[in-house]
Amino acid sequence: MRDQTKERRARTSPISGRPSLRGARIWTAALLMVGCVAMAHASKDAQLPDWVLQAATDAPLKADWRDAKAVYLLEDTLITVQPDGRPVERYRAVVRILRPQGRDEAHPVTWFTKDEKLESFHVWSIGPDGHHYAMKDSEYIESGDVGAGEGILYGDIRMKVASPPGADPGGVVAWEYVKQLSPYFAEDTWGFQNRVPTVRSVYEIDLPGGWHEEAVWARHARVETAEITPGHFRWEQANIDGIDLADVPLAPDWEALAGRMTVHFSADPLPEGDALWSKIGNWYYTLAAPRSEGGGDVASTARTLAGDGDFMAKLAKVADFMQQQIRYVGIEIGIGGWQPHPAQDIFRSRYGDCKDKATLTVAMLDAVGIRGAWVSVDDRRGVIDPNAPSLFGNHMIAAIEIPKGYENPRLQAVVTTKSGRRYLIFDPTNPYVPVGQLPDYEQGSYGVLAAGDDSQLIQLPILNPDAESIERKAKFELAADGTLKGDVTVLRYGALSDGMRGRLAMDSDKEQRELVERLLQHDFSTFTLGDEKVAHVRELDKPLEMDYSVTAPLYAKGAGSLLLVRPRVVGSDAEGLDEKPRKVPISFTGVGTWRDDFDVKIPAGYTVDDVPDPVSMDVGFATYHSEVKAEGGALHYKREYVLKKLELEPGEYAKLRKLEAAITTDENSDAVLKKQ
Amino acid sequence: MVTILHRTFLLATLSLFAAIPAWCAPTWTQPTPEQLKMTSDPAAPDAPAVYLFHEETVDDNVHFHRVYAQIKILTEKGKEDFSDIEIPYEGGGSDIKAVEGRTIHADGTVIPFTGKPYSKELVKSGDVKWMAKVFSMPDVQVGSIIEYRWELQYSDDWYMPPRFYLQESAFTHKAHYHFVPLNLATTTRILTGKDAFGKETVANRLLYYSNLPPGVKVRAGMDGYDLVVENVPALTEEEFSPPLDSYAYQLLFYYSQASSGVDFWKEEGKVWSKDVDRFANPSDKIRQTVAGIVGVGDSDDQKLRKIYAAVMTVENTRLTRERSAEENKAAGLRVKTAADIWEQKRGSDDEITRLFIAMARAAGLKAWAMAVPERNKALFNGGWLDWSQLEDEIAIVNAGGKEVFFDPGQRYCEFGKLHWAHTQMLGIRQSDSGPALMTTPGATYQDNQMLRTADLTLSADGTLKGTVRISMGGAEALRWRQEALRTDEQEVKKDFETLLRGQVPDGVEIKTNHFVGLTDNTTALLVVMDVNGSLGTQTGKRVFLPSAFFEAREKPLFAAGKRENPVDMHYPYVAQDKVDLVLAPGLAIESLPKGTSIPIPQMAIYKADYSNAGSTYHQERVMAIGNTLFKAAEYPQLREFFQKTGAQDQEQVVLTRSAEGSAAGDAGKSE
């Protein structure tokens, strides 16, 4: 949700946590709803506030913003913290639309909940022809259908949106809202960077007498705080470039790049750095821990499930129950956006959201003598910045304390905290990554461990590329007419099997077959899928196995007395890159190892005349080795691609492009058979 | 006496909702041991879940709609899709009450629903509020049977004849639908509503439309209308399907003033026609305008071309941004007649169509409007008496004694052509003898032509340079021109590059240089692109080039081996490719693919030819699809056609290198 709009990004949102494109859908739905009803009323010669007129008539834009779709002329936020600690926000924005697509940036919107009361919402606009418009309350649309379709059954987040008149290229849209912010959080975030450029962004906070503030900066150098009057602090920035990641291959999440400042406020002195992270973790621990006191049913079921095995055996049983038996359903009201439901309720109904699942995990493990805790994370790698302590995050997972001295090769996603305790990081919301490992989208990220006195910021591990692999093995026979026939086995290990397990688990037999057919469509122009079988979709301790037979007429192409055969028969590891100068870091989905081993028996009467050259590359962050051999009347194709890093600096793009070009060429290369 | 509104939106939403259910007796239905043990359903082998029983009972006299559902969960997907229930309703005059449910595990264990249904505000706009009641069934496992019921209670002032959509997202073993309508003979109330043009109508009879499984009939009795269906298949979604909802089994009730379908369409058609004629009145202003556009001696065709060209300059707000009446008012504009549209130079699609009709009439031509649905959304159903299904308007003009169809509401649609979604569509037209049913003409492959040429040069080190020109007319040209209206030329350039990059060989970089005719529908749309990058793969002795430059990375349509629905290819077309590739000295053609012709008689043809003249490789390819609609039985033939043509497009050109070429090639190798 937060990555879709500036306003939302700057707020702390509920932890509902199933990695998804939820935000995109919500935003789209809101816009559709706006489109469903009569468009805005306009009043001729409407009086526009001075700040709107001033922003709209400001100086010309920077020359290198000429391609921008729209530009924020002004963003102005004022937070007034009341003596009881409750903040009230007044937000103003003025956007100029520069291109037709820029209308998407000019949809005024604000979110509110039962605990975040919206006090006012106003929208104005200036058409390209200079007409001034002021919208009426009755012209706004409200929606509470936030999170629908992504497992949020009910949430109290509502939004108010408007579709203002005059929103055409050259037009200006402005809005202002005032709302009480959540009473639970003593922090607020200023997201001063947008997808489009921003001419001027101002943030002010007004604190009660004697209160303290501390500003932390993510992906931006600290800007000096100006104390305008006692307790009233101000920051301002100008000419901030937008971050447009549309069509950028392997781009990090936008939120992981955009600059932001979080300001903490308190009547008491505020800790800094690690101590502030620890405070945040402790706050969540206090909120969640009481909910993990499971009743008799929780404990007895946990004990029955876990049996008498060792730590790993007990853990595996409880983890399996959490992953397979507890359905993802989000019900979030007020503080319920952060605080889990009681473990007993989650257990009884057998459903809950991410924080509920983490809480029931903690409760059940506690019943069998294993200590668990919570880790607040963001499934968009890089969004949580270690330099900027805050509640930022959209997902909750579990940390399970490993007994001193206990070792087990299955324990891979392990973090050692400053206290020397070892924790296994486990995501019970993901039903397809086995306990001991970690989903790709969480690896390498930061998270806040909420574990009482051990609360702190931790970095989640990046697993060994060997632990996550895809192996394709196949034996084919080629006929003289070019028909290829053979059997293929694909094994997926570890977190690399996550996505495919998820697809297959939801598919019927027919749909599974259609999925394999769609995959083969990338490798064969004409083919018939024979027997096809999928195994161990939900048996996470075994590799996901896919076996099928395929017949592909016209696979080898005749060229006079020659027959051209592509030895890399199925599967592709190549990434599509562009030729543009790289400005942002490169972000891979996950590390891993991909291996292919194919034999193609050549038809009688043919010999191998020519094979592609072997490829061997080591670029530091990855290695690629590929070879085609002709032996025993067959072509043998073998390759191994190992990706060792999750992120690269922009400067390494040229190296990556060279690697990808070599992989692409290798994948498309032909061997030549000659008729004897 | 009370004025009654027909809550159309609500009923449509209720009946379309995936987790729809029905009423039941006060006690739960005990599942049979077989149902409890069931792990798959032979009647629906791939189903994620099946409705064992589904019942809906509506009584418009006591204002309730009861729903009951008994669903067997067969897979994880079934668990995911059917465990959460969301019941939409209109707030302010109706509410969902008496929500009850239970989950029964395969071993017979019963888990009652003791949770709380939540009321969720979906959308609130002015006085209108759309709500939903949501709840989640407890402890649902694969193998469970879930059972729930609820009742929609609506205001005494509302009457809501039901629309029963019998086909769900899951197979239904048995369903029972019952409707007790308002007793129109004895009621003291008057039912009023508004037709599609805002005219108030008084309903005095109940009608229904049904599309039922073979052998099934609606029973009408003193107790109301009753329908029992068994073994109703689920709706299956497949790519390139026609609008399946139009074919689905359904039973739709409504109060109406029409005594029959014929009367309804006649009467509604008259109202619509009157509205068209009022708006498209060739007023003095319009006549004056037309007089300035057409010449005195112009033929009908010449007049129409000039008028059409003038209308094409009007901003189509469907493609840019719709303005409200208030916004127009603030700008001093009004939208009452075609003359207003011309004056303000902007209007909606239908308003522009009517402007064209008005101008054609002003030029002395006979011109009519025709109302049609869009083929990508729905087909016209004459048995369902609801004008709103006719979404768009097109124009028909008698030119030189021949009726010609126009689509001026689709800005940049070519003269005398229709947008593909308006072709081959049954609709209602104006005519001299009043409103009449008619089917719009289809397109031919000549209406949608594309010519792609590439002039390329390949260096010995594999570097490629050249120019691509793509000329198109018809549906594709319209698509790109309209995209430029929705966005801008810069965005279209980028999108065109993205499209082409997915088609040309790996390593080829392509950049849009410029468009010709992006805003001129009287000529073909030409795209000129610059080509750079590299081409081909190599072994020790040879270099291999993709034979079909424009199809090198295209994948054949239709991966699935089996198909249940017909195929709608949207429009027929012909695409022709001509590629010239000049090879560097040191590279020689060792082998070319054999030319071929692959036909589907009367439906499609593919031809490919490969040749060389000296050091220039030349490829020609033609793909023509003559049909738009294919029956499911024709799918294997269609799939085979695309697979064979796809395989042909993957043929390679084999080059050999001299010593000079080898040295240059090695220089380009990766490390």
C-alpha cells in the first residue's frame, strides 16, 4: 500500500503481512471507483488558498525534468503533537500535471481509521485554461474495501479520494487534509521523495513544551533541523528528483530507494541508534507477548504434535502445523493492525494474518519448551534502513531461539544477536519455504527483533546458493526428421521452490498440465506433452519434483545435409536487461544455483560436425559454466549458473550485461549434425 | 401508495458474487457419508470445490432474499477461494441478517461458526452507500464441507426481483431457486423505475428471461416460480474466449411495462431513437458548419469523407478525460445537442457519433444510429429486456444507395470501418420503419494489414545496424493511435520499442525513431525504428541467424492441448514481412531454410520464402487469418497451425566464415 502513494508511505501502516501487490490493487480499485461516479463539481471563480496560488505560480522547472509526467510543486506537512501525545497532521500538496499520464499523480487521497479520525479534506484545482475549481464534500468517494482480495477480510482502514476537474496536462491539483494520527506511535515519517520530481517539500513538527525530538534519515544525508520557535522544528528541501522505476530491469523496490526522514518524539529523552531500535522492539514485544499466552488447547495440541524429538524435530512439527493448518485471514481494527489476536482465538478458528501466525507459533513453541519471538520485517528488501530506526515494515515473522550448542544442518536461516543468542528466522505465513530456510524476499533485509531484553535490529541472513537450487535433467532422442522425444525431471530445492510450489498447490491436475504446457511453449514451437507428474508440493523436506515426457516435432532444423540442434533443450536462466545507463542498484530475486544436464541421442546416419564453444565466466557475484560434448552418439549439454549476491551496485551493470549476453548466446546456440 | 425503485445494481452484484449462497430450512443438512469421504468429484474432476446444494428463495411481498450453500472443499484452492464469504448489499435500505454457518470435517466433526460477521463499507458516494457483510468459516480443511446461510432483508419500499445466475465458479450438484413476486393484481402500490434514458416507467407485469440447461423448465404456480437444476457445470475461463457470461445459464426476473420482448424493444427503441434524433438534429448551426465543410458538387462519398475528417478532430473524452456537466458549465459549455459538441470540440464517444449523424443529415444524407454491445464484454441478448446492455453507438449512412457503417465514436477509426469490438454484433438500429434488429458487418483480413520491412547490415563481428519500417492499417493502427490519445507520443514510442524487443532476436536493440500518421487516420500508420546490437550465434565453423527477424522470439499462440470454449481472435488480419540483410565480406550463406506454405483452408494461410542475392539474405513471410471465430472443435487445427508456423519461424540461416570472418568473429566473443 505504502509504495503506491506519497501520503501513505509517510505513515506507519498495519502489519498485515502477506507479501503481495496489495497496494497496487487497492489504488487501482480506488481510481476505478472514482471513475464509476459522476465527476467532480466545479464552481466557477472559486477562491483558492494563497498557498495553492503561490505554488502554482512559482519559478520554472528544472530542465532535466522535461520528461516528467507530473511534478509536486509543493508538499507541506505540519504535525502538531498535543499535550497528551496525540499527533495531528495537516498535509498540503500541489501537483502540476505535465503529461496525460501525470493525471495518475493528481488523485487526491487520504486514509483514515477508527483511531485516525479525518477532520477535514479539501481539494482545489486549476484547469489548463486557468479556471479555478473547489470541490464539495459530497463529491468525494469513500471506500473501506482496503485489502480486499489479498486476504484482509476486514480492516478499518478507509480512504477518501477525489477526481478533480481540470486535471489535464498544464492543470494543477491541490489538496489539504487534517487528521488525528494514531495514538499508538510516537513517530512520524516524512517521505520527501516521489516517483515524480518535487519542487519544494516542507515538514514541521510542533511539540508540547519540554518534549524531545530525534530525526533519523534513510537514504539521504541528514538535513539540519531548524528550531523555529521553542518546540517547533522545521525541515525543508527543494528540487528533489523523482524516482521512476518503470521499465528498469532488476530494480529494487521504490521504497528502498526513496529518501525519507522519521522523527521520533517523546516527553522523555530519546535514545539513539541501536538503543532506539531496541526501544522499538521492546514496544512491540510488550504489545504482542501477552497475546501469546495460549490456553490449554494450544499447549496440549503443541505437545501432542511435537512429540519427544529433539529441538529440530519438535520445531518442524509445529512449523508444519502453522504453515499448513492455519489459513491466512486478516481482521484488523484499530490497534489490531499491529497487535495480534490472542493465540487461543487464532488456534480455535485456524486462521489469522502474519502477526497472528507468528504469535501462535510463539505460543505453541513455548508449550514445548522452545522460546520464540517476533521479527518485524518488510518483504521489500532494503526498505528498512539500519540508519533510520522506525516502525517501518509490512510483515511479521518469528525468531526461534536455538539452544546453546545445538547444531543441525537444517538450521540455515540463523542470526546471532549481540547477546550471543542464536535465533532461527522462520516465516509461518509462507507455506512453501521449509523451516530452517527463509523466503528469498526476506533474505538480506533488516528486521526488528521483538524479544524483550534481547530486542534489537538484526539483518536476516542470505542463504548459501547451494541451498537453493534448480536442477533440470533430461534424456532425449532425436529422429532424422527433426523430432525430439524424451523425459525431463526438474528438481527445485529450498526457497527457490517457493513460487512454483505455491502455483502447483493451488492448481488442479488440468491446471498443472496447462502450466507445464505454458513452460514448454518457451522452448518448443510445436510439441505434445506426454505424461506429466508433480510430486512433493507440500512436503517441504523434499525437493519439488516435476517429471514429464515431451515430443517436439520439427525441433531440429534441416539445412541441406545438416541438422541444427539446440543442446539447451528446456529452461532458461537468462535475464532481459536493457542498454540504458544504470542509475539504481541491481536487485535479484534471490541467490541460487541452476544446473542443467541434458543428453540428446543423435539419429543414426548423422555425426556431430560442430558444437558451440564452451562458456566459462566468473564475474565475482556469479559464475557460469557451460559445455557441449559429443560422445557415444549423443550430445551432452551441461551447465551451472551460481548467483552469489542479492544486490549489486549500479557500476556492476556492465559486467552483468556481459554475463547475461553470454548466457543468452549459450542458450540459443546450435550444434550441427551432418549426414554421413 | 409508494414509489418503488428497482435495485438493479444490488441484484447483479449479489448474483455474480463468487460465494453466492441460498436459503435453507431452519436445520442444517446432514451430509451423507459419501459426501464426507469424498476427495474428488467424478462429475467435476478438476474442481477445487463443488456446490453440493445451493438454494435461493426470494419473496418480494415480505422483502427478503435467503441464501443457503453447502460446499465441499476438494483442494487447497477450494479452501482459499470459498472459506471467506463476502455479501455485498446496498446500505440504507437493506441489511444482511441471520448469518449462520458451520464447517464439517471429513470425520464428521462439526465446528460451528461462532465468529462475528463484519459490516464493511465498500463505497460511499453522496447518499449512496454500498456495503458488504464479511465472515470467514472456521477451521476449513481440504475435505471439509462448509455450510452457511444468510438473509438479505430490504425495505418495504423496495422490490427486488432476483437475477439467478446458475453457473458458478464451481460445479453445482443441485440448486433450487424460488421466487414469490409481488402480487401485482392485488397490490395497491405502483412500481416505478427509470429506463436507460432517464424516463420514468411504471411496471405492471412480471417478466423473466431464462437460459436453462436442456430439459429444465421454470415451474410457475400459485406459490410463485420454482426452478431446480442439477449438475450445472462451472464457467471455464480460457484465453481468447468470447464473452462467456453471455452464454451462461441464468434466470432473470424483472417487473416491466412491456407485454412482450417484441414490444419492449420496439418501445425502448422508439425512446432511444427519439433521443438520438433530438441530439443529432441537423440544426441551423450544424447546417452552417457542414456547408463550410462540404462542396456543392461533392458526391456522397466526398461529403462523408470531409464530415468524417472534421468529426475526427473533436476530442473524444472517453480516450482522454470525461468532464462532468458542472465542469462544462463552469467553462461555459453545455451538452444538449450535436451542435454543442461541435462548438466545444469535445464529447463522449456516443455524442461524437451523434454529431457525425447530425452532420451527415445536414449534408442531405440519410443517417441512422445503431446501438451495440462490445464484443469483448458481452453479446446482445434480446430475451433480456434491458437496454443498458447496448453500450455503444455507431452510425449507418446511405451513401450512393449503399449503407455504410461508421464508428466516429472511436477516434481515428478509419473511414467506413468499425472498431473490431463492434463488428459482427447484433444490435438495434434506427431505420425508416422504426427501430430494427441488425448485425453489423464483419471485417476482412484486408481491413487489418501490416507490412514490416527490415533493411539490415551484419558485420563480420556480429554487429547489426539498420532500419525497420512498420506500416499498418485497421485494428492495430487504431490501437496505437488511441494509446497516443490516452498517453502521449513519447509513451507510445516506448511501448512500441518494448513490443518489438519481445519479437526480434536476442541481442538486437531497437529504438523508435519516429511515427508518420499517428494522428491521421486517412493514411497507414508508419513506424520507423533504428536497429543496433548484435545478431546470431556461432560455433567454430559457422554462424547461425534466425531466419524470421520479426518472429525470432515470438511464441506460438495456444499452449494448452485441450480447449472447452470457442476461440475469438478479435479480427482477421494479414501481416507481411520483408527482410533484407547484407552480410559482411567473409560471411557466406551455407544453407537457407526451405520455403513453405501452411494453410487452414478458408481460414488461414502462412507462407515463408528465403533467398539470397550475392551477400544479401532476403526473407518474405505472410500470415493471414481470415476468420475471427473458431469453434472449440476447430481448436486442434488452429493450435497445430500456429505451432507449425511457429516452428517454421524458428528455422535458421547457416553462414560459414572465411579466415577473415573468423578473425573478426573471435574478436567479438565473450570472455
